Amino acid sequence: MDHDLVILFEHPEWQKPLFSALERRGIPFGRFDLKRASFDVDAVPRARLYFNQASPSAYVRGNTRAVPLALALMRSLEIAGAKVLNGSRAFALELSKSAQGSLLEKLGVAHPASLAFNDVDAALASWHTWPALLKPEQGGSGARMYLLRSPDELPRLLSDRPDLWFPDNLLLLQEHFDVAADRGIVRMEFLGGEFLYAMRVISGGSFNLCPSEMCNPDVGDGVCEVPAAGPPARAVEFHPYPEVPAAAVETGKRIMAAGGLDVGGIEYLEASDGRLVFYDVNANSNLRGPIARAFGFDPFERVVDYLQAELALASSPRLNGVGAGRSRRRGGRAPLP
């Protein structure tokens, strides 16, 4: 693809609002579908700017291979000198709940205690706080999350559901917090490191709090491949939250900067002792149109504004000469987008 801007993606439905906004503005762009793809590791990137929209939850849609290809592609692009928004560093952080916990600890941000494990006996020998949440190391859309009330439930569940180890054979036990049902959790969205909007998310008993309108619409049933652990009490609700504390926003900015995220969503809960406990970092942020419009703007138009500004700052790999001689002499190779 010979474009100044290329979007790396795996879920075509999630990208439609962004694609439409780019088309309305007349901005040419390439689409690189990560589900079934290849790239020449020696080729020079042709685009000035790449925007990663890959999701850790690709495996629940049968697209497990998209994640390692996305990470490898972004690393190759970055080594070759290309500018990648939400690049390999941000994506690697999103793929690892344990790394997110370590980052929050380093920043001095309140977060749940967590134990990463690949063996049930090792986990039970080290973890003694129940109830606890069972989470995947590579998360996404609440998939494979369970609330365990006692230690006996862990070996029983994993014996009945060995597929829960998939795809990376690493799980977490995480400290559970009771939150007020009518307050839920708070998700803040950031663009270019700056605060965009916040919303309260009332779970209704679901772990899948994906803000995509396709997965959790305001009206009607959603279409989502993430299997539910059980029927939720009611549909997930999303509400604008203009009163988000300034301290929470500043903490979110610190997390974004330290994690190398250009665009993302940061989630926290309000503990019974008044602490704001941060627990999730999302590099692939499905912006929710109705929430942003309640604040007076279209979120995808803001993303396009940001991409245009980044394009103006990005140098052209086609002019930097890195590796160009080698790639021009070779024929029949899969081109890098």
C-alpha cells in the first residue's frame, strides 16, 4: 500500500466509524488487515504514519495469529524508522495484565494485588485472599474472567475448562473489590496523551464492558464473540461523567505517558475506603459516540484531527533511504504496507 497513513486492524466493524470519518474528510489511507497477512522484514516502510488498532481479544474471534503478527510488524516498522501510534511498547503493555500492575506499582498508583501463575498448585501456595478474580494475562473485553469465592473453585474450574489457559498459558488471580452497583466503574479516554472524556459504566453483572456500540448497544442486543461466564443481571450501561476528579485525570495522563500510549482508555473503581483503584489499561480504545456527543463533539472527528497533526510531524520513510537499495533489488517479496 502506498499511502501516507495506514491503519493496522483486526476487527473491521470496530473500525467503521474511523474509516468513515477519514473518508468524509477526504484523507487517503491504507487498511492493513492483520488476520491473514505477511510482511517482508527487509522492506522499507512506505507510509509516513501507522495507527495500531489491534486488539488482545482477537483470539475470541478465531484470529489468534493477528496478535503476534501485529507485534512483530510494529517492531519491524519501528526499527526501520517508521512512526507507529500505539506501537509495540503500548501494545505489549496492553497484552500483559501483570506488566500493567507492575507499571502502576512503579508509578505509586493504587491498584489491585495480583498473582501471575502457570500452575494451580503454585498459585494456591502463594494466594490466600478470597474472593478473587481470575483473569487472563492477555485480556480483552472481559473474556475468561471469573469471580472465585474459595480456593477450591480454582482447580475445579481449570479442570473443567482447560481452554481458559488459552492463548498464552498464563493467568492471574487478582484482588476483588466490591463496588456500589449504581456507580460501577469509571473509564477515561485519552487522545494524544490529553483527556478526551469520562464515563461511568454500570456492569449489570457482566465482565464485558467493551464500550463499542456493536458489543454493548444502548438499545437492543449486542453482537459480541466474547462468551459470557453467566447471564448478566441487566444490560451494561454507559453514562457521561463530567464530574470526573481532576486527580483521576492526572493519574490517567501519567499512566498513558509511562506506558507509551498515544490513544487509550484507563479504568478505575472507587473502593469502599474512598481510594481510586486503577486496574485496566487499554491501548485499543473503542470510543463511544453517544458519550462524546453528550460532551458536544464527535470522537472520531477528534481522532482524525489528531492523525492529521501527527502526519504533519512524521517524516517520510520513502525519503530516508534506510534499506532502500536492498529492497529495490529484490523481486517477488511480500511488500511491507
